[in-house]
Amino acid sequence: MARLLYQAACCLAALSPLAWAWSSVETNQPQLPSRTNLDTAQVQAALSPLLCSTSSVFGPDSPLWPNATSRYQAYEPPKIKVVVRVGCEEDVATVVRYANENDLPFFTVNRAHSMTTTPGQFYGLEIDMQLLTGIDINPDGGSARFQGGTFAQEVIDVLWEQGYVATTGSCGCVGMVGLGLGGGHGRLQGRHGMVSDNYLSLNVVLANGTAITVSDTSHPDLFWGMKGAGHNFGVVTSFELRIFPRQEETWYYRNYVFSQTQLEPLFEELNRLQGNGTQPVDIAWQYTMYQLDPTVSATEAIILWSFAYSGPEAAAQPYLAPFDALHPLRVDDGNVPYTEIPNAQKTGVNDSICAHGLAHMVSTAGLQVYNVTAQRAIYDVFSEMLRSIPAFNASVVLMEGYSLQGVLAVDPASSAYPFRDDYLLMWAAVTHVPDDALDDIAIEWAGRIRDLWNEGQPTRRPTTYVNYAFGTESLDSMYGYERWRLERLRALKREYDPDNRFAYFNPIPV
């Protein structure tokens, strides 16, 4: 199998930070830390006695600092001055109240896998959630309670061992909360819907430090907004999610590598396979990627196609026969349990898609079908970029197709997630080692790719899956073109976060 530099943008999203915030509360205690005088020792002395024994407060001199502040997106990172790693859920409310009393902006992080640039506006205190990893299955077996620091592979493994599955992101390292607050696409959505479609309740700390439970019967207005725009309203410390008995013991995967000479017939077959939103439910997830693979060619991008089927090879083969006929350069495949599918598709915790530290200039689009002419133009632009700027050789163009039956079965008006009729998710990342001199040109190349996708569907308006946003897109493209959607979200913002403390993840203005 070709060495894969980056995989599956589904994952990418996925780990958007759980919540960000700032406070404009005045303080009459100049000796205490403030946004202009943020001293780790003072924060430790004042805050540590208020927290449980497993929580810690530390600054840049701590050996915990690199792990707490490392991020997938190295471009426009937040400016963290002190970290509070919470060991108990109730400590989140304590930290938020302390931050408000001392005029400290706060920014909540779990797996730090978001790609948006909007955290670059932040300067202040980080709330680190990664110790909150509890998972408890309810006695009826129909749901489970997950703490706010859980992530996909952890959830998959724990539930599978006990005979269950849940909706998660497709990338093993993606946090559960950040993904779900933006909607939450994943391999099981064809059967069960997105992550947010399966929320039963959320335990949320609001901007003023109040802890509430949000559900269909408790703050139902906020529950609607949390399912697709939740990063704007609060910190989720834990949540109750539907779970389902595991079914197939074996999943089948196949990864193909094609040369660019097969581009047109490949996308014609993909259009037949995904059927304008009718991809069979057992074809859980398939994705296509343009990338440079030096084991195949040092100068010409390959086309990778990866396929995951919830069942054995014999059942999957009829769908794959047309792709076998396209003379792939390389194929690898296997039958594995569901727990191993992320690794098999190169979206596991230790794969490059989960690696931190590179700058990613991102563009994205939602489609209903592939415009084959546009796909050729995008490949040509991508190849031109790789030839002209070798520093961008880690870049990728990623195109995802999920089964959709469970997503389309949900009333679009029932949640803040706006784009259930985006049948294909597109994502391009012009990636490089951090270098200010390369940023603007990288953004320009990424924009050219996005524009070609949108020009290829002239009857549709541009759409942006909020978890894949770069932060420069319009509010309408992220949160929906129906006027009532943004009006409702703005009203929620005025009620639950009037001072705009949660302002660092593709924010909705007050």
C-alpha cells in the first residue's frame, strides 16, 4: 500500500475544539492575573485549591505543556499562557467562573484537531479536557454516558468489547464532543445518522459558569443549537448518546492506487456508486484522494481510493468489480473487525492524519455529484502546484462519500446542522512546514481548488461543513442559507452567551 501522507478529511474535522471563550468582566483586584497580566504562579495559587486532586494548573515550564498545547493546525494557533487540565467535570465550571472574575479569556481543548484559523484570535487560559475519558453504558443498553475528553478509537474499542457501537468520526484520534457539536459525519451514519443526531442529553457549562443539562425537555432551544453549532454556546463536560448492538463481526476494506490516466472513468464509476445520495448503506464510507506518493512517482500525484464495507468481502465484491477493471497500480485489502477499520483505511490514531505540527491551508465544498471535468481541472491545478512549489508536497485533495440513509431520515429543521443534502464532502489542504513566507501562496492555491468545485455545480450555492472550515467562509455557507437558521442561532447567542465568550471557533456574532 502506498505511503499515505494524509488521509480522510472526515477525520479532520472532526476534532474542532470543544468551546472557546473570552470575558469582559471588570476586576477590582489588580494583584490577580488578568488578560494583560497572566502569571502562572498566581493562577496556580488561586485556582488549585478550588479543584479536585486530579486537576493541575501549569505553564510553559511544565513537562505537560507540549502535550497540552500541541495542535494539528500549526497556522494561526491560539496563544496559550496557562493550562488547567481538569480531572473532574465540576472543575470546568469552577475554572470558567474564575476566568470571568479575573477577566481571563478561556479556550477549551480536547484533541486539538480542528483546522480553522479562528483560534488565532485567542490569548489566555486553556481548559484541557483530555483526562475526562469515562464511558458508562446505561442499564437498558440503549445509550451510554461519555465524558467530554473521549475520542473515537477509545469509544469504538470500549463499546465493541461490550457488544455495542456508536456513531463516531471516521478518524480514530478525533474527539467525540468537538465533532458532534458541528454535526459529526462518520462510518455508521448510513444506519444511525450523524453523531449529533444521536445525542440524548448534554451537560453544558455556560459562559457565566452555570452548569446545566440540555435535552429535548431541558433547554430544548439550546439543544437544537448545540446539534450543529454547539461550539458557540458552552463547554460540554459529558453527554448521553444512543448506542447500538454490534452487528457484523467482520468489515471488508480495499485500498486502490490509480494513475491519473484513469481519472475520468474512476469518477464516472464513483457517480454510479454513490447514486446522487443513494450509496448503499453497507458501503459505510469511501473516499478518493489526490496526493504525491514517492514510492509510485516523485513528480505525478496518484489517485487513492479507499472503500469500507460493513460485511465480508464476498458481499462487497459486486460493488468493486468496476473498479478492478480500471487497472489499478496497487491494491491492498482485508477482512477485519470494526475496531481495526480506521487503521486499515489509514485514519488511525498513529496515522499521518492525526499528526500535529504542520500548517494546513484549507478549502472545502459540499457536492451532490462529481463534475468529472472539474475533477480533472482540480487534478491539473494540484499537479501544477506540486511541480512549482516542492515545499507543498505533503498537500492532499480529499473527496468523501458516506452512506446517507440515516442522515436523510432526520428532519433538517430538527437541528442546527444545515446541509443534509451535501452528499459528498470535499476538502483540500495545501500543507507545509510552518513558514510565514509560504502562507499566502498556499491559501491562494487552496482557494483555486475550492473555486473549481463550486464552478462545477453552478446551480448550487457554496457550502461549508463547519468542522472543515478554514474560518474565512461566510456564516451562511457554514450555518445555512435559510434566513430563519441564522436568526435562531443569533437569538440563542444573545440569550446564552451575550458577551461572546465563545468566540474562537467559526463564531456566530452576537
